[in-house]
Amino acid sequence: MNGQTDADNGAASIAQPRASPRNAVGAFLAAFAVSIYVALTDSPDRQASSGMYVFGDSLLFLAVFGLAAETAAFAYFVLALVHRS
């Protein structure tokens, strides 16, 4: 190879997805919020209308995870700007 990379050789490099700690924290935060919500709304109605509650739980999970991801992305770009200057 003589110190050349795949990009130097003209070969396409495949980007590997990386799991970052930010993703893990966001997922744990979302799961924690859903588990609290499930514990607070535990009633016979939850058993009778389980499909509707599961859909609501999934929407809550996506909302909390999306908010955590947005906050992490904002912090990442702000820190990148601060370290650049």
C-alpha cells in the first residue's frame, strides 16, 4: 500500500455507523420517561385499550429521544464553533 489510503487508490470507502454516548443517553432518557409515564397511568383502562396506550408510549419515546438528540446536536455544533475560534 505504501502508506496510501483507499481514497488515494480511488476505491470507495464505506462509512461505518458509530454509536455515540449521546445516542445511548438519549435512548435511556426516553426509556426512563416512558417507564415513568407507564407507572403513572397504570389502570384498568390501560389494559382495556392497550393498543392505543402503546401507540401513545411510542410517540412519547420518539418525542423525548428527538428532543435529546436535538439538544445534543446543538451542543455539538456550538462546542465546535467555540473550539474553532
